Amino acid sequence: MEVALRKREDILRKLSASQRKEALEAVMDVWISYEPKPENSITLSAVDGGQGTVEFQGFTLYAISAVSILYSFSAGKYSLGKEFWLADVDVLQPPSSRDRISLLREILEVKAGLLSILGGSELLLADGSLRSLLIAPRPLQHGSEAINLRESIKLVNEKFGNDIIDELNDCFEAAIKDYNEIRLRPLQTQKIISAFKAINDSLITEIVTLEYIEKLLALRKLISTALLSGKTIAYVSKRGRAQNYFHSLSEALGITLPSDIMLFNALTDEPGFSKPVIPEVINPPKYERIKWMPPVLSLDNFFKYLNVAVTYVRLSKGDPVIKVEIPVIGDRISESLIKSLINRLVTISAGGYPYPLYEVDRAARIPRSSMLQIIRGLGLSAFLTGREVLGEWIT
């Protein structure tokens, strides 16, 4: 507390940058006031995922889940429709366990969203950031990702054979057509490499490369299916650190402005949205990593033309601002599409945030109590975690 009080003025001075006159003018230049005109989607869905881990000595136990819930509108109200549940439990060896667990959860989330689009959803709401899903996972981020991905694919082919990536694609395409099959085996990479002996952590690069390709295959299927059928995908965040709108102003003033979402929250109050931008277009060098895709199965060609439009939205006066990302082909997005999305969101939101995302978040969570049940069910209670010397077992 002594340190906090000593630095109080310096910390508050940093946060006061959002009150600069130049910041207010910049926000007003891009903020569009809009009073929503409520309308209902015939069907909509929400998807989210959860994960739980327990660190033992020498391995990590994980549980991951993804849930997609479909809602149908009739007789003046929404009612619950189909639900798609995907889950996996396994153990991973160090050193890249945590990064891989997040990657595996993301694969399940994308597939659960795809199942709801294939199940008839007109609007898919997903929690989080689409842009972050596109970036190569951390185990592959060494040096130039463009070069590194090509080298990783060479390693994959050397270890598993030149047909392994085509086999992964075939396996994914077959599984996504059968909910029972994908529910039993939600991770196709694990299925196809299970036939190989001597799979260990020395193959982390090859395995993560295959898992990344699996995620991109699911994302391509999700986005292309939605766009070709006139459906909308919106990734929604309650917070964010991006500075896509005011980075140049920050440099011109010689100060560090807060993130976009903080400025819009602080300097606007009326319902509306920011003029949509495509960060990859306005600042290509900063976002070039998103365009580095594995040169296999035409993934690089598809994602070369895919962009992610960003807008910040307030649904009602005084509500918090939310960040919305929408996949688009090309370098622009119409404001009419944003208004249509807002019109649909306002009818299903509470406190400025879509209620279906609240509901699916609760459904997908994996609490500590569930992890303890899994440990007991697997008979792992006798294994050491390393916390025993502190009088603890599981933290």
C-alpha cells in the first residue's frame, strides 16, 4: 500500500490523458449517434468455451469445453432451441502445455459455432476476438512466422508423412457432418496422430502446427458458410487494449492514450457506434502476422482476402461500450450492416451486453469443483503437484 500511495499521482496522471480536448474531438469525429430500431432474428446463437487445469509434477491435467446455444424467435419471444456441446479431458506434458490448452479450447469453440450455423442460425455471437484466433499460437512464434510456418510444415511431413495434412482435412470434413462423431472425437489432430507410436513432447512443433491448421480449417468453414448464406458472425468483447482509432493522435501528442474502448466509454454517452475500421488496411505492418497463414489446403489464399472489421457499440444511453469484430471479404464494411446488427442486439441485451453470451458463458465454465471430480474419477489423487511442501495439494 505504501508503494501505491507514493505512485498515486503518477498513475492518475497517466489515466487522465483521456480527458484531453484533442481526445474528445477525435472521438467525436468517428462516433455515430444511432438510436436502435429493435428487430428480431428468426434464429440466433451464442458460443463460448471454458477450460480448467491442474498442474501436477511432470504433467498438466486439462478439461476444455465449448457450448453453442441456438435460440428461435416466435410468438413474440425467443426460446431455447438446439444445444451443441463439445468437450475433452486429457493430460499434456511440459513445456508448452498452457498455450496448447488454449489452442485446443479455441478449436472446440469454432467447431461449436460452426455447428450452430449449419443448424440454421442466422446470427452467431461469439465471445472474444476473431483477430486473436488468426494469429499463430505461441509455440510457433519464433523469428519470422511466415518462414517458421513453412519450416513447421516440413517437419510435419517428415514425421507424419506427406499425406497427413490432407488426412486431417478429410477427417475434419467428415466429422463436422455428424454431431455424434464430433462430440465423441472433437479434436481431429489427436485422432489422426494416435496411430503413430513414440508421440512425445519433442514433437511439440509438429503437433501444434497440425492443431493450428485444424483451427484454421474450422474457421474457414465457419466464415465461408456464413458469408455465402448471408448470415452474420459477430465476435463481442467487453474489454480490449487495441488502439486502432487513436494511435496516430497518441503519437502526435507525445503521450500514451488509453485503449480505444476506454476512450469511447469515457467520452461518449449516447447509443451509437464508431465508424467501422479494418486495422489490417489502415496499418498493414502492424497486422501482417494475421496474414501469415500455412501454405496448405489453400488456407493462405482464403485468409489473404479475409479482413476483420472493428466497431465499438453502445446499445442504450449510459450502457458500457462493447467491441464488435465482424469478418469481411474485402476492405470495407457498410454502416447499414452495423446498424442492422445493433437493431438485433438491443432486443436480446441486458446492461449493454447480449444476454445469450451471459448464458453460454455460464454453461461453458469448468469450475474447480469439476476438476476435483475429474481427478477423483481418473484416480489421480495420489499424484504429487509440488504444492504439498506448502501444506497444499491443488491450487
